[in-house]
Amino acid sequence: MTEHEMVEHGMTDGMTDEARQIREALRQSFPPVNTELRRDLWPAVLSKLDARPARVPWYDWALIGLSASVFLFFPQLILVFAYHL
């Protein structure tokens, strides 16, 4: 927010000289941020997704197998888990 905008909104009325000095020091210390993108990022995201296929780790398969065997031996648990969804 510029000094002019702050004056328009009445924000500098209670500001002390020390606060003004701090604000100016911070403004000089940090350059303005460029929010514009240099290029479109979506093609890069798509190429990364296409470059490596999704791999399922071994422990995911182990958990799926364990869950299936538990549901086979204890079919009542299906209702318990369905209730909590």
C-alpha cells in the first residue's frame, strides 16, 4: 500500500515517526515482488506426470492383502467400517 493510499484511508494519522522510519527501512530492504509468471507452468506439470508412471509400493499391496484377508475371516467388520464412512 502506498503512502498516498494510506493517507486516503486515514491510516497514517496515529503513525509515529519511528513507525514511519521502520516502514521506510523495510520498504527499502525488500524489493517489490513480481507476481507475474515468466512462463506457463502447466505444460511442465503435464510432462512431469507423463515422465514417471505411478508406482505402488510393496507395503501398499501388503496392506491391501491384509485388509482383504481380515474381511474374509471377519465379514462383520465390513459393516463396522461402512458405518464409520
